Amino acid sequence: MTIRLYNTRTRSKEEFTPIDPDNVRMYVCGPTVYDRAHLGNARPVLVFDVLYRLLRHVHGETAVTYARNLTDVDDKINARAAEAGRTIRDITEETTGWFHEDMDALGALRPDHEPRATEWIGQMRAMIERLELAGHAYAAEGHVLFSVSSYEGYGSLSGRSLDDMIAGARVDPAPYKRDPMDFVLWKPSTEDEPGWDGPTIRGEALARGRPGWHIECSAMAVELLGESFDIHGGGIDLMFPHHENECAQSLCAHPTGDFAKVWMHNEMLQVEGRKMSKSLGNFFTVRDLLDQGVPGEVIRLVMLGTHYRKPMDWTEERRGEAEATLRRWYGHLAQHGYNAAMIRTLRAEGLWQPDEAFLGTLSNDLNTPGALARLHVLAQARTPKALAPMAHALEMLGLVPDWDRLEETARPAAQEDWVDAAVTKLLADRSAARAARDFAAADAIRDRLTAAGVQVSDVGGSASWQPGPGFDPAKLKDPS
């Protein structure tokens, strides 16, 4: 199976050829653990979780190494700890636990490595010292800064001009900088800020301080995955300056390596067509949704309904459609006896195989909307064995929380029971009208279903349905 991925570095879609097929390596920028993860934070987690699952399927579960960092030293964390009167470690332990709980609820697999920045300070110091010795960094007023002018390739990842980069970075024209674009690798700490022994520059150890943001990922990625690895991912908001700086310092510290071969960036999230913002009153966390009773798999399905390189718009309409769709799919599988035991049987019989069209679509730059469209087709199967590709696809997309709870998760809320009954009755009435050759009555029922946003599939003389765009159950009610 050929995987094709859009490489930000080359601005083109390329056939993915791993450096070592037996050790495919991926690094993704993780969260700064100072508070609950908001909905936008979940998008890169889910995008690269799907890629992780695809890589494991194609290359083997033991042949893929996935690292995602936790930034646990940051000014926001310092401020939160001071405000709460708690230790920084106490804050980051709590918020890391929240992050794990929320991402687990979305069906995201844990990465193979989840390095905490505070546990890799030694490696960061070593990389800073290496950069200074190579002429790419300098010390000034207790800081160590990367000299952007020392690296000719700076700007190649983001494709920005110098003027654009200066404007985009909101650079700090600090007096100790040789150039406004130079960025901090190490900075001094006050007594009430976290700090560690500084790097040694020209034989002199700097005073107590802490690393800059960008050096964290470079040091941890190289230590865990090597000087050259396959994929580096993150949100489009990180491409500049974070990823640009990461790329520059890594290539300068290890000039014989390539750092990341493929760079991937997911687009941002909106809510009801607008940027998510506290000032707009449309800001909410993953936990907010979960506590409101929105299942994690519903959040996941909404996210996967938009291609990762396009802005994703969270709307209540999409949430409702996703919930109804999953209930239909789960109910269909449950009716055909699907549970964990059946999955084991299908595996034993060699029937637990992917649908080639589904896999081919997903392998084309993580085309999750296309893969979901194929899943709708697979869901039309009417026997347990014929449904195996559909069930396999659901699992591959991380959309099955528990095979033994399908029937329970498929069961609609009490106020929605009448919807399924109403559609079922209308389909039966339409079938009876057709059999009686009363096509006017059959067409009237079809129009009523269409007006309600019900999508009907007729396969092998049997009709099934699912909510479509603009689904409005109120229009199912008898107008008389």
C-alpha cells in the first residue's frame, strides 16, 4: 500500500518512503500543560492519531515509533502556579492527567514516547553548547540566542520573506540581540521561577536559567528519533516561528542529518464559522463537551469529517449529524451480532481485512472525509461477514470505543426513540405503496423524508437510512 502525504517542506504531495521501513519515526508537537485542552488542541492529536494508526497498519505495529512532547516549563505555567499558590510540578501533573483523560475519551492512542521538557534539560544544554561551538549561537546578558543570519536556509520551511517573518514573529528587539530575528535558546530565571544550571559557553557556565521554547522539541526529537527521522507534525500555527526555528537549530546542530524528512501541518478550528475565542463567547474545552454528554467518538467523527489541511468548523448541526450517524452504524453492527468475540472470530477466519477502496482513500494524504464516504457504502452490507470491512474501517479510524458496548452506545436517547420509529414506519409505508404501484404516495413519502434531511439507501430490496445535511426530525411528524 502506497501512502502519499503533503509535505509542507516541499509544498507538494509525495509518496511516503520511510528512511527505515522497520523503524518509521514520527514526532508531533504536544500541549503546554497549564490548563484543560480546548477543542482546537484536540485536532492535531486526532489527525496524527489517524496517521499513526495508518502507519502501524501498513508497516506493522512494532515498526512505528511515535513521540509527542509535553511542555511543562513555560511562563503560563509559572503564572498559574503563582496564582494558585501551588508548585509548578503539582500544576503540570494535574493538567497532564486532564489531557490524558480527555484524549483517551476521544479514542486517541497514547504515543510510544511522551517526553516532559523538564526531564530533558541536559540534552537541551548539550545542543545549545553544540550550536555555540559551531558559530550558530552566542551568549549575551545571561541569555543564549540562535543567530538567524548564520543559517542560509532560514525561512525555507515556512516560505516567508524576511519582512513577513519579522511581522509574523512579533520579534522582541531586545538590546542583547545582534539581530531582531535571533531567538532565545536559554534565558535566566529569577528566584521564584523554575531554573537549572546553565550551559557552558566558552568555558564559562551560565547562571541558573531555563530553556527557550523551540529548543525543547529539537533536543527531544533528536534524542528519541535520531538526527534524521520521517515525519514531524503539528498545527499550522506552529509552522512559524516554532517549526522554522526548530528546523534551523536542529540542522545547524547536526549538519549531517536531515531532521524531519516530511513536515505536516493541520489547519485551525472554527466554531459556527468564527475563530474560537473567549471574547466571542464560543471558547470551550474538550471536557466541556464531554461533561455535556457529547460522546468522545462523536467529537472524533466531526473532526474527521473535514480534511486536515482545511479549516474545520465545529457546529451543533454537525455534532447532531455525527451522533445520529454513529448510532445508526453501531446499531446496524449490533443487530448483526458484533462484539469483541465476533472480532476475534473474524480474525481467526482471516476475514478481518480492510476494504481496499477505503484504505486507498485514507492513504491519499489522510483523506478522512473520503474514507468516511466509503464507510457509508460499506455500511449497506446486510450479513455479518459482509460487514467485516465496515467494522474494520471504524476501528482503524478509532471510532469504536468498545466492541462489547455497541448496542448500549447505539441506543438513542428517549426523546429520539420516536425518530427511528417514524422513519422506519415511513420506509415501510413507502415500500407498501410501491408494491401496490401507488407511485404518487411513494413519491410523497420520499419528498417528506428528503425535506427532513433523511438519506435513504435501497440495497437488495431493503431500505436503510441515515441523517444527512440539514437533518430536521420535526419535519418527520405527520402534518395532519
